[in-house]
Amino acid sequence: MHRLYAYAVSAAVLLSVGWPATRELSADSFPLSTYPMFARRRGRVNEVTSALAVARDGSETRVPPRYVANAETMQAFYTLARAVAGGPDTAHDLCQRIAHKLPGADEPQLSQAVRVELVTQSVDTIDYLAGRVEPGARRVHARCEVGPVEAR
């Protein structure tokens, strides 16, 4: 009887572990996942939305996540994506919140910025991360001026 019970439990465990392999690749649920983000090939060219601090001379610096949302990169990414998806008013509100934080920044490239832009750029991910190319096509969703440092 114990052996039959052990076989039944083993079969149930093996079936439950193998079950995700029978589902569609895009299916994802708890407790078993097919990890759809890794299940299919993604294109090399992607669109990336970011906040840029623009200096008087036109040079640009990407605004770090802590000025967008907090220190978490993915939360900043989704904050930017939601603002852009929300339309021009929502994007402009986020732009102004970021611009308000820059005058007191420790980094000179940020504290000397004259404006902030929320942009979506086309990027060949592999070549860009390898430093071989710059981002391609660009859409500006919001542009706002950075004001002087306020008295605290």
C-alpha cells in the first residue's frame, strides 16, 4: 500500500511539473509559469521611454530613476510609460515634477539642466548597450523648463 501511495504522489508531482509544457507559450499563472518573457524571441529594435535633462548647450543626460519615481529602475520605467500613455497633460505633469527636483541635484549635469524632455526613442538594444550606436527615431511627449532653486 505504501508503495502504491508513493507511485501516485510521484506521478502527481511529475504531471504538475510537466503541465506548463502543454499550455500555450503566452500563458502565465501561479504557481506554475511558462516564463513567457523568455519563451519567444524578441526583436532587437525596441522603443524606450526616458526622461532627459537638457543643458543650455544642448547636451543631454538621462535622468536617473530616483528623480522619476524612486531608486527602482522598473518603477521609474513604468511611471514614464503610464505618464506617456495617459496623454499630453499627464506626461507634462510628470515632466514638471521631475524638473522641480533637478535644481538641487548633486550631479552637475542635472542641476545645470535648463529643461526636461520625456522622449521615446527607437533603440537597437544589443548595439546600443554595447556602445556601438546611438538611439534612433525620437518622439518628444513633453517638454518643460527647469526653474531656479527655490529657497527652503
